[in-house]
Amino acid sequence: MKIIVGMDTLEENQTGQVKKILLTGKMRNRLNDLGLIEGTFLECLYRNKGISAYMIRGTVIAIRAEDTSQIKITISES
């Protein structure tokens, strides 16, 4: 079963697929340029209170928690 959660809830080594990006403006454009678009698969590599690192299309990208909370993803529930 797949559930929709905020990207900020992913734990280290957990994977998901981008469902919806609620960000607008420059930040949304920047993430789109980096390959973070709807349908993209990603993996959380490192979590911290303020910033987390994700593997996105073969590249490691660090994103602030306030931005990842505005990105909805699907994860498989075990």
C-alpha cells in the first residue's frame, strides 16, 4: 500500500516518489532545474533538524526542512 507524506518525514535510507510540489517561485524553479519534478524517485541519505540530503537522479542534493515539508511524496508502507 502506498501512502502520501511530506518529503521531510523520510528517514535515512528510505525511498519515495515525488507526487506533488507545493513550492512556488524561485525555489520551485531551482528544484525543477536539479531534476526534482513530479514522478522523480529519491532516497534520503542524511537527516538533520534543519537540512537533509537526498539522492535525486544520481546526484546528492541538500534541501532545507522548510522546503521539503512542501514536497509530497508516496512511500510504500510495509
